[in-house]
Amino acid sequence: MALKRRVSGVIPEELVEKVPSSFEIIGSRGGAVAIVEIPPELEEYKLAIAKAIMEMNKHVRAVLRKVGGRSGEYRLYNYEVLVEGPTEVIHKEHGYYIKVDPTKVFFSSRDQTDRLDVAKRVAEGERVLYLFAGVGPYAIAIAKFAKPKFIFAVELNPWGFKYMVENFKLNKVKNAVAIHGDVKIVAPLLKRKFDRVLLTLPLGAYQYLPAALECLERGGVVHFYHLGREEDPFKEAEDVAMRACPDCKILAKRIVRDYAPGVYKVRLDLCKP
């Protein structure tokens, strides 16, 4: 609502309701990048919206407009630069730091509550496998708030791997190993070696759920992420999970956040029998 108020008078009254009610900020007081979705009806006013975001957040140095959905080998968003500036930032959440450039590797600050929730479920001495790890935010949260034996974090994107290595150093994480590789190749090498597997990619992760389950010891847990529609957010995720593992028990289910209008990112915690 603050952004709508800020641009009222600049944008015609009949279009103000189209102005996004929220936007994402990645970074900290030392410098941040804002990411916003602007509908086509406001094309003429996109720079005015970007200027208003900068005025509302003095630490923002660049403004990006999200264009379309995630795509390509590394599942990245396409961005239009509305305000040019540095896009590599250090984001702070829950007392740890994440170095990232959202134009080169996917990262969402909106998942931070979920990261904390997962970390608090990890028991002392657990062996954790983190697939599609990106810049490693869940591994860092787990290392900070739990006492795992070790964490293996796998990422294909070379930029994601680079930032993950830097983030482990930045946060003095000693018990995590960054692996640059394809989950399709790495996961089969790690059968029955872990107590917990994170499958945090909501787009297409279901294809790797059987491989993730194979990496678990009996009684192990996989955190499976998927997309669900507003009318029944967990139905599709549950159907996929039960096809992959009919005997698995659903320990918990959680709406992580809004993903798109009428669509949620959801998480199922599955226990392998």
C-alpha cells in the first residue's frame, strides 16, 4: 500500500490499483537490490515505480523488473533493469550472511522463515543432503541453528557453487561440503547415506523425489517442495509423494509463501519407512 500511495498522482487513478502491493529486497543496509513485478498496463510508468521504490528504501542501489517465470538450465528469472546499479549484495537474515547476485543464481529472501523452521527440525549428529542448493542458504541456517554431523550441498550452476563456497567461508561453516555437480549424477552415488534430504526446488523437483528417497536411511526425512493451487495447496504434492513412496508418512506440511496469484509454494516433510 505504501508504494501505491507513493505513486498516486503520478499514475492515473484508474491504474493505481495495478501497482504491486509488495516487492522483494535482497541485501542489507550496506546495499540492496529491489525486485518488482510490474504488469504490462503500467509499462509507461515503470521508471516512476522504480524511483518510488528507491525513495522508500535508501539502501537500494538497483531495481530489477521480473519478466516471466523461471526458465533455462539454471531456473533463473529474466530481469529488466529499471535502475542500474550493483546487483551483487550481502543479504543478512537470522544473524547469518548470504552473498548473492540474483541475476546469476536464484535466491529468495522470502524463504527465510522456512529456512529457520527446517533448521530447527534437524537433530544433533544428523547427516544432511541438500539438493539444488543454490548459494547454500538452508545449509547455512542448519549449520547455525543445529548441530549436524555434516551437510553435503549440491549445485549445478557455477555461479551458485561459487557463492555457496564463499558463503560457507563468510559464515565460518566448517561441517558443510559444497559439491559442483548435476543432481542426476550425484544423488545415485549417495544411496542410504543420509538422515535428511532437502529438495527445495519447487519447479520439477518431483522428478528427483525417488532419487532423494534413495539417499535416505530408514526413518530418514525428506523436505519436498512443490507448487499448489489456492483451493487445495497440498493435494498435488501429496499425490506426487504417495506415488513415489506409498509407505511414506507425512510428518508435516507447510505453506512456505505465495508463489504467483492463486499459487503457493508448499513443503511436505516425508518420513521413509
